[in-house]
Amino acid sequence: MNWAMADHMRREGFVRMEMPVITSSDCEGAGEVFRVVDATSDTASPANDVSSVNVESSLSPSSSADSTAPSPAPAPARYLTVSTQLHLEAINASLPRVYTLAPCFRAEKSDTARHLQEFWMLEAEVAFLDADVPTALNQVMTVAEDVVRAVARHVRGLPELEHYFAKQTPELDARLDSLLIEQPYARMTYSRAVELLQEHVANEPDAFVFAPQWGAGLQTEHERWLAEQYVKGPVFVTNYPTPLKPFYMLPNPTAPESTSNAAAAPAVGTCPERGGTTACFDLLVPSLGELAGGSLREHRLAELERAMDAHGLGVDLAAYGWYLDLRRYGTTRHGGFGLGWERLVGLLTGIDNVRDCTAFPRAAEGSRF
């Protein structure tokens, strides 16, 4: 799978980059980060704090009672990366198509078959996108679906896996077939998705544990119903409400056009917008739900600063000053996406739990390895 992905990205003009694992910022702004602290620091968190990792530094001088050296200034907070996106954007200012496959770390407590605290993510950034927002978003979605299709085609055609696939259920065959369709994957707006879910609840009141409503995130049960029951294949859901998404995403114009594709998607209606939406997408697939997520990036400095303030970040120059400088000194219209690698492995092989898609899974309950 790694080879197929890398070969496809090379053919599409992407350059692979190696990104840092230790960062100064929380890319997603959700606070679900592992903090890296010096084991000799007075501020080191207790060992049982799940959001902290003690990293012993052999370069730090040992403390002594008779030391007269002045105390060093407090070091800026450092974290294990939750996403390489911000750093990829910096490289994207010089190279128009870049990607990485790198480990990411999230201190979320989700104890599900879809979540790991340490996982690998394929991330890509594309510069010089179209000035028309819906067209630009479609350009990024096309990059995402093309790499999924390329990897799925490679896995499906491996002679070594013929015996494995012969023993799998018809559902896996149908899933792979849906990923390999030649026409573009189905696309619908978040508003339309909520409308469809609410119509389904009107017919089957007990269909979902969580009631779908505009302004709330889609639950896994909602995502799976859209992909498995309505579309019966992969589907991009676009234009989520702005408060649900991170600060760096580009807001839509006041009346965003539909990103539906008549040849690929079921009839897509419109639903009056209840507030601002963002030029973003989630790729939903059968049996899993969300496989990938992406967006156009806010390329205007003043608007980015306002978005950071609205998300409670202020203009944190210590953590995000360098990121703001990317806009201050010139940028392009750009966008990108992230795709969970273990989720893709499970999707293509019929493995339901991402913990079985990596040799040494790191989840919320810890690990004995």
C-alpha cells in the first residue's frame, strides 16, 4: 500500500517531505495533545497524566544545590504533532504539490474501533488552486479520491492476496468495487446530509441513537448510513458549519454553490444555511464512516487572525507567529487533506478494528508493549 500510494503521488507531481514530530502548536486547536516535557523540569507533569510525555534530555545540565548559574527562561510548550499540515503549508509555499506519511498523536479518550492515540496519516497540500471556491474544493477532493482509488486498485490486483480475498465476505467485494468506480465519488453538502438523515428519522424514529440536527457534528452512525444505505459507496460531505471546524479553514462565500456531481451523486437538494459554513469536506465510506478530511486553507492574514481569535487562540505569536508569517509575506490559494492510514488498511482488507491494522497499537487504555 505504501508503494502504491507513493508511486501514485509521484506520478501526480507530488514531492514527499519529512515533517517534525515535536511542534509548538496544536494544529487542530482541540487541545487533544501530548505535551513533551524535560524530565528535569520543575513543571514536568505527573507520570499518570495521559496528556504529558516525559522526555529525558541528555543535553540538559544536572541541577545542583550550589549552582549559581541564573535560571534559564521558561521554554515554550512543545507537543507531539497531531497533524503535519501547518508545516506542509510552509513547504507548499515553495513546492506546489507536497505530501507526507507520518505518525500523529492525539490524547483523545475515544475508546473505539476507529481511534488510536498514535497513528499514521497521509497528508497532502496543493497550491495555486482555482479562485472559485467550489471549483477549488473539488480540485482537492479529486486528489484525495484519486489516491484512494489508486491504492485500492493495487491491493485488489495483488496476486499474493487472491486467496485472502477469496475467503472474504461479499460485502468486502462490494466495498472495493464502490471505491474503484471510474466516475467521481458522490458529493453532497452537510445541509443536504442533515436533511436526508432527518427524513430517515421521520420514517424510522429509532434509526439513530443521536438525533441529527444542523449545527451538530455527524456521528459515526450518521456517516455510515449516508455511505452504506443512501449512496452505497464513498461520498464527500462538504460545507460544514464553521464552528465545527478548525481555525485555518477557509469560510465559504455567503451562498456556497453545491459541490454535487450529477453523474456520480444522488439528487442533491439545498437546505437554507443557518449560519456560516466552511469550504471543507469529509470522505465517508461504507463500514467505517470518515476516512479522510480536508479543506481549503484561509490565505488572508486578517481573516486568519480573526478566525484564531474566534476559536479562543488569540494571536498566539509564540506558537503560531511563523504560520501567520506565511500569509504576511505572500501565499497562494491552497488546500489539502489528511487520511488515516490504519483506517484505509482496514477498509481495504475487511479488518474492522484499527488496532489490528498496526503491530503495536497505542489506544486510550494504554499498551503493554
